[in-house]
Amino acid sequence: MISSVFRKAGEAFVVLAGGVLYALFNWIPLLGPLVVGAVVGFNCGGGLRKAFWMGAASGFVGFILVSFALYWTSPFDLNGLGAVAVLLLAWTLLVWNIAGALSCGLGGALGVMARDFNSFSERFFSRSGMSHGSGGNIVSYRICPSCGEGTADKTGFCVKCGSAIL
């Protein structure tokens, strides 16, 4: 029970820290959120799906932080703009940050793959179709030109028909 609480608190901290990083780096188109997501994914304790959602959550937390920062600091003088221009600016900010949050999620998936590279590479590049002999060595088979039987025998003769295999 307590370890579950600490695990959830750690995940919340990773998402919040990722949100702060996102707020700082989301101005770099797609690459900034991708790198932030990779950091979140590398530090999360789950698989691809969890890393994606933690990265995306970091992006949305960062979007909220950016929105509050823009609202409280008012770097733009919106009084001289018309309602359509303000709406267009808000729409652009929203679309930019949705794309950034999804990029952050993709970065999270890439981050967990980088963290677990050995297990992913074993899964995708395994030689499961080959037979392994004792000691993990790959056993090579030779095909008999007479009968077509595959044999691992190193004597140079087919085990089925006895023909010589070169």
C-alpha cells in the first residue's frame, strides 16, 4: 500500500517536472516536446503505453503552466486587437500545444525504448527461427542434394539416405 503511494507520487513528480520542462522548451517546434517526452519516458517506471501517456500528460501540464504564465504576465497587449484576432491567437496556441503534447507522448515512448533498448532489441531482432544447440550456439543444417533432408550431422553424410553432403 505504502509503496504504491510512493510509486504514484514519483510518477506525479515526473509528470510535473516534465510539465515544467515542456513549458520551457515547447517553443522549439516539435523537437523540444519530443526531447522533454524522452526524458519523462526514460524516467517513468512502465512500458510504452504508460510512457506515452505520462509524456502526453507532461505536455498538457506544461500547456496549463504556459497558459497561466501568459495570462498573468500579459506579454501581449490584447486591448488593441479585435475579438477575431484574440480568438485566432488563442486557437493557434491551443493547436500548437496539442501537437506539442502529442509529440511529448511520442518522445515518452522513444524514451522508454531507449531505457529498455536491450529488451526491445532482443524482441525485434531475435533469431527465434534458428535452432540453438547446447551452449547457445547456432546449429547450421545442410540439405541433402539427393533426398532433400536437412541434417545437423557434421560427418558429411545424410542421416536419411547416406549420400555425401559437401
